[in-house]
Amino acid sequence: MRALAKGIAVLAAIAWSLVAWGSYALIGWVGGFAAQNADAFTGHPETVVFISWAASVLTSIGLAGVVVAWLVGLAIILLAPAVVGRLARRMR
């Protein structure tokens, strides 16, 4: 039973990592696209610079958020079998 729980945790960790990787790539692509094409929103040079800067900052915050969420989720997934095992032993 322990091996099954560990196997499920490893598969869940792989799936979680793939979701995080896809989210990271999508946020990076959308943020980069918005930063590079800020002139499509307005023609005013200072506003274009501000929009580009804001898109870059928001992209960086989003990417950092994905990494933090991935690490927290990974820790929860990998600790779950140990916690469930301890609770199962206490129930006996």
C-alpha cells in the first residue's frame, strides 16, 4: 500500500510539474507579447513605455508566482503519503 501511495504521489508530481511548466510558458509568452506590442494600445511614446514596463513587471510577478505555487504544490503532493501513512497508523 505504501508503494502505491508513493507511486501515485510521483505521478501527481509529474502532472503538477507539467501544468506548472505550461503555465510558466504561457505567462511568459503572453507577457512578452504584450510588452513588445505595447504600441498597439496607444501612440503616445511615454504611455507605450509605461505599458511595456508594466507588462514586463506583471510577467515577472506571474512567473515568480508560478514557481512558488509549483514548489508549494510539489511539497504538499510529496508529503501527502507520509501524512496519510501516519494517520492510518493512528487509526489502528
